Amino acid sequence: MTPFTEVLAGIARVGSDFSVSLTEDWLQGRTLYGGASAALCTEAALRAFDGLPPLRSAQFAFIGPASGPLLIKPEVLRRGRSATFVGVDLVGDAGLATRALLCFGAIRESSVDFAHVPMPEAPAPETCRDFFRGGFRPNFAHHFDMLDAGGAPPFSMAEVPEYKVWLRHKDRQTPNDITALIALADAPPPAAMVRFPSFGPISSMTWSIEVLNERAAGEDDGWRLETSLAETVTHGYSSQSMKTWAADGTPLLVSRQTVAVFV
């Protein structure tokens, strides 16, 4: 397998763009795993434009399969006094694969300071079992530790399609930054699969994230707790909400996905 740090090291600059090729262990079916596509778009923007403030939000549209040698094309759409918008296209053999819109925003003084994203209770990672129960998992999933932290597993037909999972990069040299977080946060299967009677094909269509923090406030062991809830699964599509915390309770991401369901 190609560790995530080697993926990052393999990104090469080509004029104002970037190129990279990933091995089959990063695939989800016939295409590059969506979290890796989103992470590559983010990393290309950070490398292309110096002095970007922290990433505040991003929208990713997974338009087509990302296969073969990939070209990543970042472009500044607007740079203001505190915010910069960057568009990124990821192009593969079949054409445009992913389009990203990234919003970077500098810290500004404000009289308002409020946060209420409490981490739910969950058993410690060392007490949890493998999320996949030792069974089939997509190629890319071998790059991540995923542990069952509660809720209903896929194919259980539970009434509420919701679960909690502990996540961590298996490549322990992975940097503790926003690129790595985005690569990790898309790893669990869609919560809609809880309502599947058996395995069936799915495809993430869009992913919208809001970045609350990039990393833990205190000591960080790399574990991230993520909740995933399929709020609707109807007419062949699922609307899914997700939240991600560091193990110390620091909220990191809130996000939403639209998932195509072929069951």
C-alpha cells in the first residue's frame, strides 16, 4: 500500500497546476476515494497560494470517476481583506472528476464567542471492535483504523440509520493538518447503508464541510470520533449529516453529504 505521506510527497508541480498518480489501494470501486480527491484539492490550493488563512468551509462535487494520472488545477476566485475563495478542479482520464470551492478566512476580532457542539459519549477506542467486523471493506479503507463506537452497523436494517465510529490514519507519520483531516473524515460508509438489507452500490455526489478547528486543543493521539446520520433515504438519494471531534472533545468538522443509493 502507498501511505498517505507518500501520496502527498508524490504531488508534483506542473506550471500553475499539480499532477499526481495514486495506486489501486486508494480506489473506491473504479474511482479514487472521495476523501482523497477532496484532500488533494485542498492540498493543491495550500501549495499554490502563499499566505492563505485557515480553511473555514469547502464544498466538493464528485462529478465523475477520478482515474489514471490526475491533474489538479487551483485558481484564486477572489482575495479580500480577510477571506480568500479558491476553486480547484481535479481532472482524470475521463475528464473533470471533482470540483472544489474552498473558503479561507483570517481570524478577526469579535465580541461574540460561542460554541455548542458537544461530543457524544463513546467507549474508549481500545475497547471497541473493528467497524467492518473483519469482513469486506473497500480498497481505500485499509489506510484507516475504523472502530465501532455505537449505533447501528451497516446492513442491520435498524430503524434509525445512525452510528458513531472512531477514525485514525494508519500511517502514523501523517501530518496533523486540514488535508489529513479531510482525507480521514469521508472514510466511513454512508449511514444509509444501515437500512440496506445487504451490500449495494452507493456514490457520494456532494460533500459540504465547515471547519471548526483543525486539530485537538490538547494532547492528540490521532483518534477522531465521527457521528453519521442519514436523515432521509428516498427516491434513490440520501441526505446525511456528520460531525467530527478530536478525542479530547474538540469539535473539528460539521458536514453534509448527498449520496446516490442504487438499492
